Amino acid sequence: MDDRQMKTIIKERFRELSFKMGIRRITIDMIARECGIAKKTFYKFFASKDELAESILDDMLAEYRKGLAAIDTGVMDPLDKLYSLIELSYALFGDISTPLVKDVTLLYPHIEKRLNGIRDSHRKTLMNAFISGVRAGYFKDINPSFVASFLSGAGRQVINSTFILENNMTLNEIFHSFQDIMLSGLLKERPAAERKKGKKANG
């Protein structure tokens, strides 16, 4: 096994562990044991657990940016683009546990600032999808900039660590509730065949 493969395994095992139990309870010994390596092998790739956590965060943000670009430029139904925006967030962050949310809030408060860097891209993609949907007759004719800003702002209010912890909700519950409220307010009444298509896209 080469170094690139070993580094990938370390990151994958740490990500699996942290999504289930948070970060504070994880030790370097635990990571090494999960990967079947010695501690010195771990330190060959990462100087600390914090560096490993930051590396995984960088990967997730890069994957999110890539996903946004694919949705924005992809040839798909405007309604599917809105679903895809929600599904992208859920695919990357939906399995995050409450312990991990707590640990990130306490140990890495700067992460929230880094997330702000991709919110403008998210807003732009959302607005483009909405404009296409209005033209195609899916959505009500509302000012696109208002819709994008309103939904982005609403999303920040509920898809964040403080709201999750204070309201004891899972990210799964939040994403699906947000999706239902968002689409019920934007969608025009459509023929039954198209409504079925939308439900199928929602899974």
C-alpha cells in the first residue's frame, strides 16, 4: 500500500469515527488501531488530530464547491436543481451526529467562518435554478434575488450548530423540513403527472 492510499484510509476511518462519536473522545491510538498501523505511521501523515480534522474539512468544502458547480452548470430540470442543492448538503453533512456538532462548536469555532466562503456560491446557484424554474413555469414569479437571499438566510438560521443543539433536531429532520417549507412556498400548482415527477425526484 502506497502513502496516498494509507493517508486516504486514515482520513476515512477518522471521518467515520468522528461522525458517530465526535472528536474529543477519539485518540491517536484509536485511529491507529482502526487503521491497523502504528502511531508513528499516523504522524508520518498528520502532525496532530487537529490537522487531520482540518484536512477532512478542506476535503468536504472542496467537494461541496464541486457539487455546486455541477448543479449550476448541469442540464437538469429546475426543480431537480433545487432538490439537488438540498441533497448535496445532506449527502455531505446529513450523517453528522450531535456529539460532533458540539465538538466542532467548542474546538473549531473558526469553521463557521470558513463555511461563509461557499455561501455566496450556494446563493448564486440557487438563484440561477429559481430563474430557470420561473421561466419553465414551475415557480411563482417572485424577485429571484429576494428568494435566494431569503432561503439562504433561512437556511443559515436552522442549519447551524446552535439551532441543532438548542432544538434537539437531527440534520436529517432539518433538511427535509426545510425542503418541504421551501417548495410549498415557491411551487405553482402543477398537473398531477408533473407532481408525481417532483415526488420521484425527492425520493
